[in-house]
Amino acid sequence: MVKSSFLSVSPRPLLLGALVPLAFLPPAPVRADDPPSRAVLEVAKNSAGEETITHGFLLDGHPGLVVTVAASVEDKASFLVRPFPRLPDQAAAPATVALFDPGSRVLFLKMESPPTGATTVRPATEPSTVTAPLTWSPPDGPQPAIDAGPLRQLDGRPLTLTLRRLHFGSTRETDRPVPGTPVFSQDGALAALPLSPIPEETGAWLGLPAAAIAKLADDLAAVGRAETGQLDLGVAIGTTTPRIEFVKPGSRAEKAGLLAGDIILSLGGRPVSDVFDILDANFFLTAREPVTIRFLRGLETMSVTAPPVVPAR
């Protein structure tokens, strides 16, 4: 089993590649389109008498990979997975831990043979898709959910990854999802994964964006763990301007031509307007491929490409 964490606090200034942890808007009317049929899975602990602990789904493009969440996972834990709601006489399929991230609580399970009838879920990566009217699937039929905007700080601390505020509009337990229940966009793609309720915000949940789930799954397939690339340059998180504070001497960033004082405009194709955007874009860097950085130097817009390195452990 491999463990990692990407929701941890970073000191000031921020070193890009170092990991930092995870505006509530009023709800708007939405309509509940049908989510993909048989896309929700029930995940149970095998060693605890098949006690259901969460829900999940099979991730498209990653055969046999179940995505769910858990508060914690024992090193040799095993699980049983079946479609939800249960079908008559539906046998559960065994699953083992492939990757658990204790910071986000995301759990990837590997199955040799997925449950009969279960369908895979395609992650949505376009922001316009994610913020459109959403749907989730309780036992009594599809229900609406609302993306109430980004969550970029928690308890006054910046997050390494911009989460989403998901709103389920009710205080009744039956109207709220089990953690790990997929939330779908209108075209049936995964929009976000509910992690846990937001303290003191009725009906609001922390939601992990589908793009982050897809990135972690790609990391798992490529290197067997969650991987974040590092550029060896830093920005101060106490300011709004994404200005480079320092570049490590001899680093790939320095060799690419980046200088202290440059203002970052985009990182890896992700637009940057403030430091929070840099934190979010940095999460998606890997040491497997170069990253393009657009920046402003004086009045001139420039662009360089640099290969991130794996952060020292």
C-alpha cells in the first residue's frame, strides 16, 4: 500500500512543488438529470462483516480501479464491492488497496473482476461542465446538487488544491450523500467526489474535483504513487500577486530563464491570476513531463518550458 498526502500546510514563502493542505453562494434552482445507470458502487470492509463504509465508482480508462473515500485504511485491509443499490443475490467482488491519500481521504481500490453490471465513470475536466447543474443518486432516484463555488482556504489556511463547495440543500441525513458518492454533470461525467461536510455550513460538503482524481489515477498507473513535480522556485503566499520571490541557483527553473520578480500568468496551461491559482496548478505538475510557464517580466510577456523534478523525500 502506498500512502501520500496533498492537503498539508506550507510555510511562507511557498516552494512550488511543496505540498500545502485543502464562498459559499446561495443555492440556485437546478434539475436532476438521470446519472449514468449502475455507476454507483457500495464499498464494504471485508474484515468487518461487510460493513458498508462508503460509496464509490469505477474510473473510466483505468480497468478495475475503484475510487472512493475513507477516514483511514489499515495496511492489509480488504474490501468488497457491489453495485448500489444492491441487486437481488448480487455477489460482492473483492478489492485491495492500491493507493490511499490520508490528507484528502481518497482511496483507490484494485479489483481483478469488477461487479457484474457496474459501469465506469468518465471524469469531467472542463470547469464549465463541473459548475453546470449537477446530480447524485440516492436509493430513491436522482437528486440535484449544486456547485457553490471554489474553496481555496480552510480555517484561514491556503489549500494545495482548489476544492469545490458542493451543496445538497437539506439537513436530512437521507438527502445527503454517503462520502464517495459520485456527483455527475449533465452529460453523465463525474464532476466531483464528496469528501466530508464543511463545518458550520449546513448542507455544504468539501468536493474533490474530477480533474484531481484523474491526475492521481494517472500517477498511480505511471509510478505507483501520487506524484507532484517541483520547479525549485518560490512565491509568497501572503500576497495576491503571483510574483516569483526566488529561483533556486542551478535549478531547472533557473536554467530555463526564470528570475525573481517575474509574475506568473499561467502554469502548465492553467491560467494564473493569484497565488491560489499557482497552488492549484502546481498540484497537477508531474516529473514525467515538462511544464510551460507564461510570465510577465516588466511589460513583456514571455514563455519558457522546464521539466519539474521529483521533490526530495
